[in-house]
Amino acid sequence: MTKKRTAKQEDSDEDDGYLNEPVAYRPYPVTNTKIKKTKYSTSLDPRGYIPVYEFTINNQPIMWDRENGYVHFTGIWKALGNNKADIARLVDTHPDLASTIKKVRGGFLKIQGTWMPHDKAYELCRRTCYEVRDELVSLFG
């Protein structure tokens, strides 16, 4: 995985199907990964929905919020073959995460779990996701 993009301004010069969305959170183009753009309704978000980019790794949905970049880390963790309960221990070992993560409970099953800022997810993935690093290029570059 390489360093993620840092620009968060909107870019309307390209016609790649992702216009008017923050550049930093657009998927990196990868030929072997089909990424879909969708929304999941939820009353747990002030917007009433979570707009995401989504693809799968090892039959687990990998998604991130198109507008604020929050990454559904539970999907990545489960794609590695780990138990989602282990995320609590991972967060305990990184106290700086506690104030930035969002835990979605209830509602649509696919979006339930731990969501964290893009930069925090990138740092954790650099340490823990070697087995799926190539599949995460769409998300982190």
C-alpha cells in the first residue's frame, strides 16, 4: 500500500463517474476490482443514510463513506479471517482511536460494526493487513 491522497477539495475536471465527491475518498482505479457506489439507509446518521463505495474481499463487504471517508473496519478485519469481537481489543491497544471511531449497532446488518477515519484505518491496515494488501489498493492506493 502506498501513501493515501491528502487533497479533500472537490474536483470536477474529470468525468469518471465520481464527480462532486471529495478527491481523497474516491477509489483508486484498479482493473481487477469492481467497486459499486450505493447508499444504506440508517437512522443512526444525521444524513439518514451512509453513501459508500463498496467492493468485496474474501466474501466480506469492504466499504467507506464517500463523503467523510470513514472506513468500515469490521469488513476489513473479517476479510482477514478475524473475529469481529477482536476489534474491541484492537481499539483498546490504540487509545487514540477511541475518540474517533463510530460504532454502528442495529439497522442494516451490512453497515453494522466499527467505522473509523480513513487515515486511522490506513495506519491500522499497514500493520495488520499484509495478506490482503493488494486487494486494498482501491481504498488506500
